[in-house]
Amino acid sequence: MKATIERATLLRCLSHVQSVVERRNTIPILSNVLIDADAGGSLKVMATDLDLQVTENMAAASVEMPGAITVSAHLLFDIARKLPEGSQVSLETADNRMAVKAGRSRFSLPTLPRDDFPVIVEGDLPTSFELPAKTLAELIDRTRFAISTEETRYYLNGIFLHVSDEDQPVLRAAATDGHRLARFTLPRPDGAEGMPDVIVPRKAVAELRKLLEESLDANVQIDLSASKIRFTMGGEGGVVLTSKLIDGTFPDYSRVIPTGNDKLLRIDPRSFYEAVDRVATIATEKTRAVKMSLETDKVTLSVSSPDNGTAAEELAADYGSDGFEIGFNANYLKDILGQIDGDTAELHLADAGAPTLIRKDDKSQALYVLMPMRV
Amino acid sequence: MDHENPQSDAAEPANDGHSLEEESSGLRKIIHVDMDAFFASVEQRDNPELRGKPVAVGGAGGRGVVAAASYEARKFGVRSAMPSVTAKRLCPDLIFCKSHFETYREVSQQIRAIFRHFTPHVEPLSLDEAYLDVSDDLRGIGSATRIAQLIRKRIQEETQLTASAGVSYNKFLAKLASDQNKPDGLCVIRPGEGAAFVAALPVRRFHGIGPKGAEKMARLGIETGADLAAKDIKFLRSNFGSFADYLFRAARGIDLRPVRANRIRKSVGGERTFNEDISSGAALRDTLERIVDIVWERIENAKAEGRTITLKMKFNDFTQVTRARSLPRNVTDKDEFRSIGRALLEEMLPLPMPIRLMGLTLSNLAGSNTDGSGEKAAGPGRDVAQLSLL
């Protein structure tokens, strides 16, 4: 293989794929990226961790000799980063090495054969639909914070996607760690009808979100089966992310969404967020709980810690039901409030031991459920 | 058939009613499923002539022991782990049959597959019993009791065997419950009922209290759970040492141990009881050789790596001694395993008296937690104060 490519193109492409590659690998080839130069003048770069793979096509300045090889992802990325701006990078393989040349710099890197590079077998992906990248990005932003990191509950380690027939057909995304739940709803895109319920793993979600950032104005093509999902950004010659799906059953979460909470609190999410953040300064790792005392048109936040003393703050709010007290994990509350833009957030409460429903209003696509803490 | 040690992984009990409160929130839903007279039932299923008759699985002669007894045999007082000779005396018509471990294992796989249909949080205790944490109702079935019913139904349909199940909010109570209505029974201990249930129970029914323990308790005036609950922690500690914390909690129906889906194996080993006691060096070395073969195969099957080898001998007066040696690294191969076992044996020769049992174990396994603190990581993040959605 011999090809020449602009440093900026190479760098952008490697930055997309290299974060898929784990820093520590027991299987050497998983540290490498596959570089495949075709006679048509394009270069395909691919990285994998066996569960997730990202492929990007980039235009080469020239391909002198087609061929494919694998080389350390992080080494090549670090080299590309440090090469002078505007330089042309030549990649050439010979004798199990890859020579990287740019200006006066010369590198010779060890390689592994392309045939050893594992490629995820996608199989048949019968469900296909498109979503605007912006919508997909919002879906991720609104839900990913609630993904569980607890490995024993692996079926919660991702975003659950499913279609449902409510008043009108919808596509829903949900994530929960057992303490809070985030759900995002959008009209069902054409082609998504009959799709299997899937759980997209956390790492795939994170990589996808990064890739979306660069093409927010375009559409994303999504193809999936019950075991694999593929996201194609930028059409032909763009970036393709393929991931295995989590093989597990996501809990029937609809039953934990309260429907009869009759105490309604309306409050400015930003000032609420800031107040929670301020009083939580006192909270230690052990007592992350913030106590909320609700009275007519007033909320008092308080925290007390055996080590750090106490804190309290009063906030104006719109509240007309009976007064009571309820506790929440300050971070969980902030995570949710941080998702709500606009001047008002609605908190639908029942009592100090029951799930609280939080949303912007009854039209918002995003909905959150937060379980209280006993305080 | 349950070899777990209930005291080893329990949390420190509170000295007031606080821990009661933690438990009474009833956040968890635990099911204990136990097959009824498992080995014997499998034999009766596969051999119709045995149905309705007193059956014992195990060796009939010499030093054979009953591995399992059918309910018909239990009426005569035949129990598992009882010497076969005693069993035969209690029940002269007792039919002994050989064990078929391959079949038991197959059935065990079947029932575990059924458990996993309902939850990934399955902690098998042996081939025929397991704890399930169904706090997350993954199939949306609605209640743990309903899940237990479905499991029992499916076991019956798929294996033609019966199982009993106990449903409660912790492992200790779930296990007591599964024992309550045996065979083919179901018992539910709901939040708030645990302490009362335990109070009425003879202490012998408590997991971890055997005949000797019960005897000692009787001497101290403790017959029931209520008697035990009346003793304070100081009294229990001075009489039962490290077992006290477990007893204190058990008497109140409290047990915070999580269901551990991936129990970390702490050792791999095996032992043999001989038909006749042995003492000669040559016979001992021969025996060791056979045990090395068996144990090393198990080590390979388990892909275990460990660095401590322990040789155990039980003398014909039932006293036992162990000798252990630890390497700075893992034992690498069978030859090394054998030669260390051999060295441990040579150190103990000549024996003061003949032995009836020899055993060899590899422990200090790579990846296992010797201090037992694996607990914290395994707990499904259930903060005491943070309430759970699922």
C-alpha cells in the first residue's frame, strides 16, 4: 500500500475512530486501525473493540498502490497531531512496517496483517429509518445521564429504543439506573414500524454523540436488527458506526412513571439548579441528600451534614397543594434540571416516598422520573 | 447442600433498631427455590418402579452415606448425610440406588435456564437450589409471588419434578420460607412479617445452626427465635464469637446479604473417604496421587489459578489436621501441584494413627477476594436512603 493524504484529513478521521480503541488491550490487533487504500483514490479507516466499530472513508490526495494494513491507532493519531499543519502525509508499507513521512519527519511503525483484523458481522439489518442528526443528538443528551454504570445490571447499561402506538405511533428512548429514569419521545420515523426493542450500549452512545457533533445539519441513516445497529452519517464516504446491542431485557419501565401525582410545583429550572448546587456544597459523599420543604408558593432547600454544618435557601415557586417535605440526591436533581431549558419546570409530586415526575410541560418530548431519598 | 457461610459476609449490625428500619423498607424481592428431594426425585422420575417407595441415593455398603432420601424414606427418619447402615436400620425396605450426576447436572441446567428467564440475578447454591433477586421485575409480571408460581409451574412442566419456593425480602427469610411448605409448596414472608415468623421458629431451623449449635443454645435457654431475639449482642458475642452478629440479625429477620450472581470461587479441591482406614506411606502416596488427578482436572475445568495448597487428613478418631503451603506466585502445572502435595504429606509422616479421609485444595485464587470485601462492589448500588424505582 502506498498513499498520500492531507494531514488535516488524516487527523480528523483518526480522531473519529481512535477513541473506539481501548488504551489497554490484551489482543494486540485491537490496538490497531485498519487502513485500506483503494484504486479509486479513497482511504478507509476502521477501528474496533469487538463490540463497536467505526469506519470512515476519506479522500486521499493520491493512491499510488492500493492495499490494506493495520497499525497502532494511538501512535498514528499522536503522530498526525504533531505533524505540521498543511503537510502532506505519505503512508507506505514494506517488510511488515509502515513508513509515515511528512516534510522532514520519518516514522517506521510495526504493523499487523489486515486479515487478522476483526470485523463485526452485521448480518441482516431489516429495520431502516432516518433521523435528523440534531434529533438523535437531543435524544441522547436527554437520556444518557440516567444510564446505569452498574455492571451487574448490564441490561441497564445503555439507551433502550422501542416503538409504541400511543395516540400516534412514537419512537421512544429510555434510560434508567434504578433511581432515576429519562424518557424521550418522538414521532415514529418512516421505516421504524415493527422494529425490535433494542438496548444501545453506553460506549456506542458516547461515540455516536461525538460523531454527530460534526454533522448536526444532516440526516443519520439507522439500520438495525435485534442484535446489531448501524448508524451512517454523511452518506457514502461518511462515517459508519456499527455496534452490537445489549443482549438483555430492559425492564417494563412504563409502570414506574407516575400518573396520579397531584401536587404540582412550578419553578424556574435554572435558579432551582443553582440553589440546589449551592446548598449541596455542604453535602458530603455520604449525605448527598437535599431536603425540600414545600409550602404555598415557596420551596426551602436544606442540607445538614455532621461534618460540614448546615445550609438552607428559600426559593419562590408556584405551589398550591398541602405542604410537605421530600429529599432528593442533589446530583440527580441537577442532572435533570440541567436538561430543562425555558423558564419553568414542572415537578409532579405525590409524597416523600413516591416517584416524582419532572418535565418542562405536558408538551415536552423529554420526561424524567426521580425517586426520592429518605431524609 | 448449602455450603455458604452466612456469617462471613454480613454487615455490622446496628446496636439499636436502626438496621431494622433499613430492612423494613423492603426494597428487595428475593426468591429461594429448592427442588424437593432432588436426587431421589430424579431417580423416581427415571425409574417408575421406584415411585412411591422409600429410596435413598448413595452407597449401601460399608461407609456409604445417604446423599438424598425420597419423602417416603424420610417418614422413617432417613436423612441425607446419614450413614447408609443407620438408614437401613431405620427403614429396612429402603432401596439404595446409584447416583447419576450427569442427569442431575442436566436438570440443574434446565432449572437455571428457567431462573434466568426471569432475572439475571441468580445465585446457585448447589445443583438444586438458588436465590433469585427479582427486585427488578424484568418481565413485568407484577409480583415476586407470581414469579415464584410461574417458576414452579415451569419446573414441573419441563422437568416433571417439583420444587418449593420461598419469597421474601431477604435471603435468610426466603430460605426459611421455601422450607416451610415442602414438598411442592410456596410460602411468602412479606415485609413486616419477618420478625414474627422468625420468633416462632425453633433455632434449629436457622441456617447455620446445626445439632451441636442447637444443643448449646438449649443449654443457654434459647429454643426459639424469640428467645434468641431477647438476648443482647454482648451476650451473643461472649457465647458465639463471630457468629453473634449473624444470630443477632437472624433473630430479627434481618439479612442484608445481596444475591450474588457471580459468586467468586475461593478454592477448588476434593477429598476422599476410604473404605478402610490407611496408614502406610505407600498407600498414602498412592491415594494422594489419585486425589491430585481428580483435583487438577477440576482446577483445569474451573480455569482456576491459585497459590495456596492445603492437604487435609481426618484420623480414624475423627480429629483432623491440615497443612498448607503458599507460593509467591500461582501454581503453574500439575507436576508442581503434585510435588507440593507430596511434600506436605511427607512432612506429616509417620502418622500418629490411621486416617479415614484425605483432601487436597487449591486456594488463594487469582481474582478472588480473600478478605470477603467483594460484597460492596456486588451490592446493586442500593443506597440505604436512596429509594429505588424498579
